[in-house]
Amino acid sequence: AASIAIVKQELREDTDLDIEAKIIELCTLTPKGITDDVIKAAVPQCDIQQRVTAVNRLLSTNRIELMKSGAKLLYKLKDPDAASQIKGADTEEKVVFQIIKDAQNKGIWTRDIRMKSNLKNIQVLNKILKNLESKKLIKAVKSVTASKKKVYMLYNLEPDQSVTGGPWYSASEFESEFVEILNAQAHKFLQQKALDASIVYPEDPWKRLQTSYASADNVLQHITNLGISKVNLSVKDMESILDTLIYDGKAELSARLSGSSGGESIKIYRAKQPLTDTSGLVKTPCGVCPVITRCTVDGLISPKTCVYMKDWLDF
């Protein structure tokens, strides 16, 4: 009985090692991290206890690390180079590195690093940050929320869109012209789809209505085919553009079942005609001027000296 127990224990340990090797392989193939569902699908023959044991052993031996992305937990291969480079650092440098690492791809301000590390001397902190930057362990990234300030994150991370502003920002500047072009082309695509639907189904209002809708993925494919974007846009980015059409009263939102077994719904959009035409006054600078009540011909605020009126007339 004792020998059977030993054999079973050895088999269990071999299985754990196989799971660990598989997890390392998965993490290597997916540098951004894997979920527990990915591990479960890769080793379906193993139960939850065996997976937990293997993951805990890899975490305790610093071969992988646990990260959070939204509501999901990810297992990521630990960078051996970073670990070895920080190994010889002093205590303060290790503390600062860990604080920046915990901030993940959203980064952290210098002020917050000072508070969490309890480093009172800003010169000491700046020296540590420069040292970590020189080793290419961390990097400073400008944030769109405060262009004159920088946030710090690990060197190999891609900044979150909340930091960079996503495709709508270039060098921390909002690309209003780019957004306007995408807005116009998306609206034109929805208008054309509604026109095509009215031609194909002139006597069937229900089918005409249904075929006039398009998903964000459809619109994105159209924009991609036009080649007007120099950056890769995601479906979520296109949904942001379509949302602006909704706010402007140029489109409406609905939902449709995706057709999958899960019965999930997808957002669909269609162009719509405004109920009333926009007043001409609203289109002028005067129509949205917050100080129009103090505007007089010969006053300090006057249409004669209004730069906004001049730009509008020149346009």
C-alpha cells in the first residue's frame, strides 16, 4: 500500500510539472498574459486543484507573475532580465521599481511614487528614476490629461489609452481634423446604406428598416478600405465615432442578436433625418457665444473686433 501511494505521488508530481511546462509555454506564446480559461482549455485532463498547485508553484518561484486587466486576472511570464537587473539595487530603488510595476500600463505620477515610497527628498527620487530609466527598466510617458507631466511605467509595456488618448491624439495633441473626417465618412456610409435599402426594398418598410442598419465592424471595414486612417482602429474606436453621430442627432442606435449560441446582442447603427433643421443663428459664433448679452457695436465685446466672427466669415 505504501509503495502504491509513493507511485501515485510521483505520478501526481510529474503531472504538475507537465502543467507547469504547459503554462510556461502558453505564457511564452502570449507575452501579454493568459487567463485561467486558456490554461483550462490547454490541459482539460487536469482538475482545478492541479492547475492551482502548478500556478502557485510558478508564482512562488518567480517564473510567472499575476496581473489584472480590467476585471480579468492574467498570468504573465516574468522578465528574467528585469529581475536580475533590479537584484543588485538598493532597497529604495527596489521599492520604487515595485511601485511603478504595480501601476501596470496606466503608469504613476512622481507625486504618487513619493507618497507610496515615503521618499521625502525629490532629488533622491529623481536620481532613482533616472537610474531605472538608464537600465531600460522603466520609461516616462506623457499623459494627455496633463501634457506637462509624465507618468512612469515598465519599459516593455504599451501605455493604456487613458494615458495616450488612443488614436485621437498625436504627441498629446487632439487630432480634431482626423476625428471630423472619420465622423463624416461614417455618416456618409450610413446614409448610403439607408439609400440602398430604400432602392432594394421600396415597398417593404420592415426590410428597408432592417437592412439600413450597420454594425461598428461594418463601418470600420469601410473606413479601412478607404485608407484614410494611418493608425489601426479597433471596433471600440469606431463605436466612439458613431456615438458622436448619435449625440449630433445624425444616427440612432439599436441592437441585434449576433446569431451565436450565447444569444449575445451587438450594437447596430443607422442614419436618421433630424426632426427640424438647425437654426442658422446656431451655426454662427453668436449662436453659441456665452457673452452675447454684453456684446455691443462700440463696446469692449463687439462684432467689429470678434476674432471668432472674423474666422467664421473668412471660412
